[in-house]
Amino acid sequence: MRTEGRVFFPKLVALITLVLLCTSASAQLLKPVYCFVIALISAMSTVGGSLVLLMIVYAAVKYVYNADDPGARKQAVSMIVNAIIAGILLLIAYAIFYTGAFANIMSMISDPAVYNLYNPGIC
């Protein structure tokens, strides 16, 4: 069985990707991709935050209107806990995106003045 190609190909792809990411010309070519990712994360954060808020409000209303049904109240409390967990995960993901590895990679690829995550005017 031939396995040399299976081992060599991922290494080749990784090497080509590294070379492309380290050149300034490819950084200019990848700018639309970065801008798309930034816009996508921003939109998902907005939508996710809105959904968390709506889920908490819906569960609170369900809790209040089902005063005589302990099963429904338990389900409403579970929904509130799940919404709070989702909100915390959303905040962690947002923090990782803006302060973690992605921001470091973008600053290593090119000049921070060109790809400044905190400057919304770059895209």
C-alpha cells in the first residue's frame, strides 16, 4: 500500500499556506476573506446576543404564566440556564476572536495599520 503521497500532500499544503500567508502580496489578496470573516463574526455576535436575550425573555414569561405546572416551570428554568450558558459561550468566543489567536495571526501577516481589527474602516 502506498502511503508516501498521503503523508506528503498535507505537508505540502501546509507549506504552501505558510508561504502565502507570509507574503505581503498574498495578504492583499486575502484582505476580502479577512473582511468577510470579521463581518461574519460581528453579525453572528449580534444575532447570537439577540437570540440569548429573546430566549431569556420567553423563558421568563413561560415561568410566570405556568405558575401551577411544576413541569413547565422546571423547563423554563432550564431554558434560562441554557440561555445564560449560551451567552457566556458567545462572550468567550467573541473575546477569543478579538484578543486571541486570530488577532495575533492577522497582526503577524501584515502591517497592523492595514489589518487593524479594531478599525472598522478597513473593509
